[in-house]
Amino acid sequence: MIDEKNNESHLFAPGIHGEQVPMRDLSREEVDFCIVGAGAGGGVLGAKLAEAGFSVVILDAGPHWDPTKDFVSDETASRKLIWTDERITGGEDPVELGANNSGRGVGGSTVHYSMVAMRAHPEDFQRRSLEGEIARAELLNWPLTFDELEPYYEEVEQALQIAGPTNYPWGKRRKRYPQREHELNASAQVLVRGCVKLGIPVAPAPIATLSAPHKDRPPCVYRGFCNYGCTTNAKSSILVTYIPRAIRAGAEVRPNSMAAQIEHDKRGLVTGVLHFRDGGEDLFRQRAKNVVVAGYAVETPRLLLNSASSLFPDGLANSSGMVGKCFMVHSGHQVFAKFRERINQYKAPPPGGALTEHFNRTMPDADFICGYTIEVVGPHPVDFASRISAARGLWGAELRRTMLDYNYYSGIGIVGEILPQQNNFVKVHETERDQYGLPIPHVIFSYHENDRRLIADAKRKMKEILEAAGGADVWTADRMAHLLGTCRMGNDPMNSVVNADCRSHDIPNLFVCDGSVFTTSTGVNPSLTIEAIAARTADRIVELRRHNAIP
Amino acid sequence: MEREDFRSHYSGYDVLDKWSSPDWDDQTREVIRRRLENVPVVRFFTEQEVRTLTAIVDRILPQSDRSEIEKVPIVPWIDEKLHEDRHNGYRYEELPPQRQAWRWALAGIDETARALFAGKAFCDLDVQSQDVVLRHVERGTSPGDAWKIVPAQGFFTSVLVIAIVQIYYAHPIAWNEIGYNGPSSPRGHVRKWEGGVDPWEAQEDHD
């Protein structure tokens, strides 16, 4: 164990235009907040807390990306943006962890997300009241209402300059989006044509990439490499929005720092975070008055469980036994079809510019509860070839021949709500260790019968839409997206990990702020909700501090 | 071996013609230069394993339309990933760590070949027999003790085929074949609509 001996009083971090930005060095201080994870949750929370005058260190296990040098126009070389450390995956429907759901480096998954920036609906926060008890599912109301979160949706939409339609037809009526909508790409035209033929309402998608210049960032030029890092800064990732704000306000963003353990004192209050730096074997201690875990729904419970001690033998914040439980994904099934005209699906942002939330609700005539959003997808060749090969069992000459028509395929996919279940969970592996010597995550997932009915319905609907649009040779790829739950938010300390302020029921100076806190999964992409919750949490912390309710 | 026909719709297209265009930035050029020029030497697999894997790759992603020198190299990149032990971010419960999984699976494919075809190694079989072996592995009906350690079906679909496919379609030769625009930084695209083709995208043959 060594404490920081560095005498430098300041550091430099990559800016977003290739410049170096001065940054405070807080490694020897007891900071107000040490946040683990610089993604959608940690980045927003860290920036707002620093701006409120708190001293803040944000640790991230991966590099601090320089968008002008580190991002490449290539699928394979961009794998460095993905969390590829070993994780064991099991259950009846094992989740493919990594490429489609886990980011590595400052900005987290927002560096490679598809930027669909949707609000959850008022109903999403009241699932238990609306649906009643569902067998084998752990439905709960959120301890937050939509109305409490609404101003924070508004706040992060402004900060990220979401581009969307003047009138968005679903959910609670809202103001116009800060930026105008993007034009449709070919795959979005296909979705719109199919929906119009079938009488399904469809609308421009709200997307977190600029459609007009904003401050020092240019509008999108439709490179189509959004999932591989944006080289022009048009994409409103956390890396180019909240992280520069955090550094400017005096936070230290410490890259290549893998958290190993959260420490606590005899009273059970947390005191800081032990972490490895720059691939070395020494553990560093960041002392902090408060700790926030924001590592997403696998690494967050893993850190809490790996921090078990004699005082907290089952891990931190885990008196309920719910840390790691009710792990959720979204069903992300996709349907592709071949068209007569060239689609060139690699062009433009992957969400393409259109979506429909028509099925994102409990439908009176359906044999399942909850619903799904249908969006546009546009995989590049490595990804597309993997999907079509797996989906249709294609290999050999047949695969190569099929791939010759890559430019004629168009695809759509869902974000489908998945019910929380006790039997879906993240635990730490009994024997296997990672490169740091830390127990690796073991993730168990099986769909609920409701999930399976929802997926079957969505596949049918997507097939109808593509066929109505003139598509042939239709096929389906079974996929999942997003990692949610595992530190669910609730009012009852017996069945939840944090309260509405993302504060641990057990340890008053320990917070969780990322997709882990989702009580239910909702039928929309989660990034905007994670960011809105983080923005609200920052305001709540300022309020709690004012009343001396936190250290 | 019979030559198979994989006729591209874009016979005049070469993505590398855009090397110095506004579609390619320095960092992307560096990555692709390495892919084209610095094919790694084999360090993980044994010679026998390389023979078996080369024969497998020739069936999963046949390139019989190309001479040896024209083929997209695949085995060296699988070898490099295993040599460096770079992970995918997930491993199915029933699979051993990837290095062991590959070794056992290659041994298993040979075992299956010998069991089905009178003691012949996989790489010595004719292509039809090789496909029979691979179909057995794909369906999980392949005889051999190695498959008790590595589940055949799981390895075939979630590891073997995907590894080969992902290396092949990351190569400019494959991009030419399917008319993929390839790198696009900083220029991007203008004609995004159905049937829209920017002048710098792959143009189709008119015949």
C-alpha cells in the first residue's frame, strides 16, 4: 500500500480539440466525493458536484480518450472502447457482455452508444401499481415519479443539445427539442414507409448528436461510425460534454484507475477507494468523505461485493441481499430484410432518424405486459456478418455469397422492456480472477415468460413492417442491449439498495449512480434516464449538504 | 479444389484508392497499414494446429477464387489474439478459458475426422468430408473426447465461426467485394436516402 507521493500540484488531461487542459491533482487530499466510473452517471454527477463547489475525483478504469487522435474509422480497431475483461455468463439466456453494452474509458458507454435520447414515461415509474403482482417477477414502483425527474430530463437534453422533432407524439407533452431533427437515412425511410403502410404512427428520433453547430462543436456529417467513437465531436457523449465541465470546475478525472475496494471505518462509514493505476501492481488510496459507485450494472455490484469486510461480510450496502439481484437487460432483437434499392446501412447515425413508440405500453389485446420501442439499426460489415452468420447458421460459400448483397439489407430493432427477477443476478466468481487479482463477475440471466411473449410479438411486428416496406429475405437476430438493475432504487430497505437520491440505505455516505439503480427496465434506451437521475442526485446532494445531512 | 464463384457487384471498386482522400485520417491509415503489411507470425498454435485451423478456415470462409498470396490472412490474427490472450468481454459458463478452448476444439475436430473417416486427419480430408465433420461439430453430434471438455456446438457458433468472420470482413479485400465504403473521417456522407450513392462510395457495375 502506498499513498500518493507525487509533488505535482496540477495535471493535464486531453481536451476535445487535441489540446491539453490543466487539471487539479487531488490525489493527496481527502476529497468530498470519489466517484468510480466516468460514464453517463458518474460524468454528469461529477461535473455538477464540482460546479457546486465540492472537491471531486472521478476514477475510470480505462484511458482518457482524445477524440482527435484515439478514435479510428474501423470496427476492429475500435474494440479498445469496449470493456473486454473476462466475465462469465450463464443462465438460460446468457448475455453477451462487452461490445454491445459495456464501455471502457472516460465517457463510458456513451463514447460508443447509439445516442437515442428518450425519456421514460410516467407509467414506467409506477409499474407495480399499474400491473399488480406478476408471478416470478419483482415488480416495484420507483421511489421517484416522472414529475420529479422531468426537469432533469429537460436539463440534460439542453446540456446534450438533443436533436429531435418539434412535436414528439408519445409520452407526456414536452417542449420542442433544443436542436432540429436529423434527416432520415435509407433504413429510416424503410421503417417510415412500412409503418405508414400499416397505419403505425412513426416519428423522427431524438438523438444526442448535433444537427447544428453548438459552441465549439460542429454538426454531424453522417460518417456512420458513431458506435466506434466520434472523430468530429458532433456526438454528445459524456466525454465531450460533462467531462470538460467537470475538469473546468476543478474535478480531477483520473484515467487507467481500476477500483479494487471501497474502504470503511469502524462505524461503517466509507472512507475512500483503493485502486490500481496505469497497470501497476500497487494499490493507491483515494480518501473521500463520500463515495459514489458508477461502474454500470455489472462492475458496480462487483465492486460492492468485492469490498466485503468483517463488518459487511456480504459486501457493502447489501443488508437487503439485493446487491447484484434483479439484473436486467433490454431485449434488442433485430430484423433485417433485403431491398431492391441500395440502402448502404453504414451511412448516418445508427438510429437513422426515426422510431416508433406505438408498442411501448401495456396493450389491452396483448398476451404480455409492458412494451417496446422499434428503432433503426445499421451495422457495419464485421458486425453485420457476425449477426447474419449466427442468425441463419451461415458459413462457407453461402455466407460469402449472401454478404455480396450487404448494401441491400436494411434493419430495425427493439428496445424491449424486461421484467426484474430475483433469479437474474451478478455475483463474483468463486475461483476466477482478473489481471488485477480481483474476483471476476459471474452474470446469470434468463428471460421471464412475459419477456418471451413480448419478444415474439415484436419480431412479428418488425417482420410485418419490413415486408410492408417491400423487403424480402427477412431474418431475425437475437440480441440484447443495456445492463440495468443490480442496485435497485426503492423506499423499502428490505428489498432495495438505494433510495430515490441514489443513496445507500445502509451506509449514508455511499451512493450508486448509474443504470444499476433502475427499479424496472422501461421500454426505451436508458442513457437519458441515467443522466437525468445523476443530475437530480447532484441537486439532492447539495440540498442534503445544506442541512448537514452528509459529511 | 474447385474454384467457387463470388462475383462482386462492384468490380471496379478498390477502397484503398481512397487512402489519401478526405475519407481517411492518419490514425485510420495506421491501423489499416498494419492490417495489410504487418501480418503477425504464428506464436500460439503448434504447426499441426496451424494445419488443422487453416483447413477449417478454408471451409468456413472459402477463398478458392484467390491465389495463396491474394487471400485475406485469418489464422495469424486468431493466433495473435490468443498469444496476447485478448478477451471478448464474456465467456459462456460451459466453456473453458479461450486458450484451452481453442486447443481442445482443434484436437476435437481432428478426433472427429479420424472417427468418421478411417483415421484420417481433418486437413487430409477432401472438402466434402471436411464439411461433414464441421456440420457434426455445429450440431453437437461430433464424436471425440475433446468435446467433453469443450461443448462442440457452443464453440462452433459462438467462438470459431465468429472469430473467422470478424477477421475476414475487417479486411479491405472483403470491403471491396461487398462494396463497403470503409473509413469515413472526416468527410462523412451526403446522399443518405434509399438508392443514394455518394461519388466516393462503391459504384455498381452496369451489366
